[in-house]
Amino acid sequence: MTGALLRDWAERGTGFALPVVVALAVSAVVLLAIGENPVTTFGLILSESFGSARRIASTLSAATPLLFTAVATAVCFRAGVFNVGVEGAFLIGGLAAVVAGFSLPADLGWALVPLCLTIAAAFGAAWLWLPGWLLARLEVDEVVSTLMLNFIAAAITATLVNGIFLSRQSGNNVTPPVHAAAELSRLMPPATLHSGFLIGLAVLAAYAVWTRHTPAGVEGAWVGLNRRFARVVGVSVPRTIITAMLLSGVVAGLGGAAQGLGQLHRFSDGFSAGYGFTGMAVALLGRNRPVGMLLGAVLFGALASAGTTIQLFSDIPLDLVNIIQGIVMIFAVVELGRFRLGIKPKVQG
């Protein structure tokens, strides 16, 4: 039993570490090709990410939206649903929370934040209900439907921000700021790290409990592994798929709310820096496991936080960070850890 457990942990660790190692190796070759020292560069990235309390706070702040989008992605991946629409739900939920945050009465006080979060979760769930229903009832490909909904969400939010929700004082492409009572509190002022990070950790913990200790979580795993088996044991595959999409929308909407209420305090064009798609990479890298996704979110948060700073101290292009992130995502998709340990990939029937 102990040997099997150690083997499982070794497989998980290799599956996470190997894509990162490969990405660093390829990045080192790129750095050498442009005449930079890889050791110095990686040391600078590490220092700018974790070298002080302020830098750690900046890294965790950048990781916060990825906690939400990774969990939102993993909920569907476990059920065998390749949902690429988390980005759209993140935008819709973020706009809903911000609009509630500046339009509801400020004298609601402490109740304003949970009310805004609830509204964001509801809008996120509603946004992903349709592709879930289309897949479960009509077998419409979820990749196509959710991808198209991302474009629709971007268009809707941009239209509303530049239309009826446009701020008359702050210029173009932004809404009015939310009330002070609707802002998420700072954890390490003056750093930008806010209590949305704690909400993200709570969501991650809830996901861990849901996957292992709830009937819906277990049924989702069965459907993801083998839908035919799930039907035989009495699991409703359509209901499970719709539930997964609804939960994904709830978490993505909460992520958008955390970004709007905690980081920006308003909604603007460019509200999401592709957090929904980066969250997919984090979920893949973490193999849909809570600890793996936490480490992946911190890793990508560190790269994002350090990437904008290293240009001030070197001639290293910001594109290097994109190269590292892209390579990590490519090799995270391929379950290299299984091949290295001599384990055959699972075949879903």
C-alpha cells in the first residue's frame, strides 16, 4: 500500500515538474541564442517573484484569478467536458459584480460584497448553462459552443462598458468605480493582494471536498472516465454534464467578481488578461488536483508578476515569459509523467 502511494505521489510530482523543467530548458536555449545568461535571468525572475514580502504579495495577487479559472476548468475536465468558455463567464460575472457594486445602495454596508459575489456567481452559471444543456440534450460540441460564447461575452461587455455603463468622469472604456463598501479588503497594504485570494483558496478547498466526499463529485469523475459505465450504475450523464457546467460558471463568475471588486474596483476593456485560457493551463498542469492547481497558479502568477519587472533591469524581452508559459502548457497536455514512469495512459471507453 505504501509503495503504491509513493508511486502515485511520484507520478503526480513528475507530471507537474517535467513540463516546467522542459520549459526552462527551452527558455535557456532561447536566452543563450540572444546572448543572455540563463542562470542570471532565472535568478532575476525568482528574485522579482519571491524576493520580498511585497513581491510575494504581487505574485499571489497575479495568481488569484487563476485559482478561480483553474478550478472552473477542472470541474468540467473531470466530467469529460472540454469547456473553453471560462473566459466568457469570467467577463460576464465580473461585469455583473461591478455593476452591482456601483449601482446598489452604498448603505447596504457589509452586505454589499456577498450580494455582489452572489450576483456574479448567478450570471456566470447562467452563461454556461446554455452550452451545458446543448451538449447534454442535443450533443452540440462544447468546444465550439463555449469558444463562440467567449467572443459573444467579450462583445457584450465591451458594448455595455462603452454604452450604458460608461463612466462620465473617467474617460472611455471603463465603468464608474464600485462603492468603497463593495471593495474587497487589502491583505498586505499597500500591496494589491486582496481578500479575493482567500476566497480563491476557499473555492479550491471546496473543490477538494466536492471531488472526494460528495456524490456529485464522484459521479462527475465516473462520467469523465467512462460514460457507458456511469449510465450502467445509474448516473444521469446529462444531469452531471449540466451540473459541471453550472458549477464551472459559478466559480468563473466569482473569479470575475474578485478581479473587479478586489483588483480593479471597476470594469474596463481588457478586464481579463486571458485568465480563462491561462486557467486551463493551470488545470492541465495540476492534473485537476487542488495542490497541483495551487502550485500552478502561483507559478504562472510569478511569471506574470516578474515578467513586467525584469525589463527594467535587463534587455530581456517580455515575450520570454510567454514562451515559458506556452511551453509549460504544451507539455502539460502531454502526460509525460506517465511515460517516464512506465505507466500506460488511461484509455477512456
